[in-house]
Amino acid sequence: MTLITNSETPNEFKLDNVANDCIQSVKFGQHSNHLLLSASWDSTVRLHDINTNTLRTKYNHSAPVLDCAFQDSCHVWSGGFDNQVKMFDLNSGTETILGSHNAPIRCVEFSAEINVMITAGWDANVKLWDPRAPSASGTYAQPDKVYTMGVSGDKVVVGTAGRRVLVWDLRNMSYVQQRRESSLKYQTRCIRCFPNRQGYVLSSIEGRVAVEYLDPSPEVQRKKYAFKCHRNKDNTSGIEVIYPVNAISFHSGYNTFATGGSDGYVNIWDGFNKKRLCQFHKYPSSISSLCFSSDGQYLAIASSFLYENDETRDIPPDAIFIRRVTDQETKPK
């Protein structure tokens, strides 16, 4: 396992003109590896050009924004505490309110395979949207508040309160394909799907990650496992401090994944071979979101104070770091 320290990172820089309140989500587009979206608690969605380190544009919601996603190179969708599903046209600079949820919107994703936008929120609903209309094409009740959601081809894996996990088929939402319970004992924080579509990775607030497989057959299910991470032993007291694992992102080429925790560290894992490939240097604050670019060359790392403890003095400013990752860091050994 490689430990990559701060002095070895000429391949990393900080973005200018980022939000000044918690950056909840960073997302690259499918077609533009140099364009990065960010959604934050300062009620803005921002579009950054990482090649020139410039803020291309930004638009506002009337309340904190919890997630955003590219539909294509010209259209961006977002949602948050104002309950509104908003689409922004990057070419014309115009925004459209397409509809709403009955409570804050926590997740916004796009399935290129089905050509559908998906939003999910604390109203315990998942909504599908036809980008050509654009309008809601269906509302699907979940068992509880939606905390996280991962898309894999024609499947969407939804993580709710109560440690429930539901697997839906986007082509046929008339019933739930699979109902599961998280194999981790504590609240689910993030779900992301393997690019090869075999399964998903789930993280919890209790410094653990589970690698799960979609195929329900017993022989495949025997391969699933969970491991501890983002923990830190205090040398003086011997007490292990456990941190939430807030963010997961997959490298599209290698099926390896990065995790980010409230310990301020980013680790990269080879989930199939059960190995940690490397750990980056410590970032100024909790890792609130991660996203690999679609070509796997860059990893966007959002570092924001998440108010998980009472220590509110000397809070580091919110930051987004762009790291040019290497095969040494991301390729299975």
C-alpha cells in the first residue's frame, strides 16, 4: 500500500471561486472531463473549468443545494432544500423549474443508458424525468427518506433511512427488483455502483464500507464483504476514533474506487482483490464529496467542515482539490 504525502503532490491544485459554505456534491460530466459541477449550502450551483481554473458560470436556488448532475454538455439539473427540481441551460444561461418534491431533494443523477434524470428526496420518493419533455414521468414511493442513490446502467440502487437498500429497474419501475438491508450496522451515508455493473459499494457513518453484488444467487452473494476504514487510533489513549465515510467514487476504467471520510483522508481501493492501493495526504477538513472524471485522469475532492463535532473555532475554508491521478494510485496491482 502506497502512502502519498503532501510533499509529493505537484499533480494537485485547489480550485478558485468555490462556494463559501459546505460543498455537498461535486460531479464531472460524461462528455467533458474538464468541466466540474459543484452544489453547496451557499445555495449555488457552480460550473468550473479545471483546465483554466475558472468559474464558468453559477446559478442560485433559494436554499442550500444538496446535489447536481449533468444531463449533457449543455444542461445541468439540481435540487436541495427549496424542494425544486431545476434545470439550467449552460448555453443560454436560462433556468427552468421542472417540478418539485414534498421535502428536500437529496440526490440528482442521470442515466445515459435510459436517457432519464432521477431525483430522490426526504419525502421518501424517487422521481424520473424525461429530459426531452422535460417533465416528471413517474413518482415511486420508497420505504423512508432517501439518503443516497447509485446508478448502474438500467439499475438504480437507493439507500434510505432505516438501513434499507432497494434495487430498481429503470425500464420497469412497477415493482422493486430487490429489497435488502444494509450489511453495515449503522446509518448508510453513500452508495455508488461498479462501472462493470456487477454490484455496488455502500458506506456508513461508522467507518465501514461494504462491497455488495447485484446477482442474488448464493454463490455470488458469498463474495460480498465489508471492511473498516477511516479510523484513527489515538496513540496516547489507545482509543480508536471512528469517522463517517461520506463519499465514494469509481474509476471508470479500473473498477477501483476512492473513499473520503470525516478524518480528512482519501483512500483508493481495489474492491475485487480486497486491497487498499494508496492513501493521499490529509486534507484541511472532512471529505464531503468525490468524483472521478469519466476518463479516469482526475479526481475532484471536496473538503468541507460538516459540523460533526462541537469544535467550531478555526474552521478551514471550503475547498475543492483537483488531483491528476496516476495508474500507480488507481490500477489494480
